[in-house]
Amino acid sequence: MQFTHSKTLKIGTEQRLAIDKLISYRNDFAHFKPMAYGITGNYENDIVLPVLKVIEFLALETNNILYPQVESCERVKHAIKHFSLN
């Protein structure tokens, strides 16, 4: 649902690939496919940071989420900043 002042999410190839990979990991874990499993590569730069930028946009910039209290929005900002720095 969007408001008249909402911004639309536009994702790039890097973000689409990161989201697809995250969905794949989620499905493997949720449906427990027995296998030896490890996440290799630079998952922070390849998955976490691109997806975090999407979450940040959706949570703070689209103007679709109405936070009931200022503290709620501040908690979201703090969590995003925390993940961005690590």
C-alpha cells in the first residue's frame, strides 16, 4: 500500500542478486535439505550490505511506514547504523 507521497523502491543488479541469494539460503534452512553447508565468499559485502540498503530505504525513506513513536524509528535507525558499521 502506498501513499501519494511515497517513494518507489528501485533496486540494482547487485541488490537483486543479494536478495535472491538470501532467499535461497532462507529456503534451504527453512526446509532443511540435509547437506554439508557453508557460506563462502565475502557475504557481508555481497549480501548483507546490499540488502541492508533496501531495508533502510523501505523502513526510512519510502514514507509508507508510520512509526507510532519517535523511539521506534530511532531504534530502526540505530540497528541499521550498527549493521552498516560492522
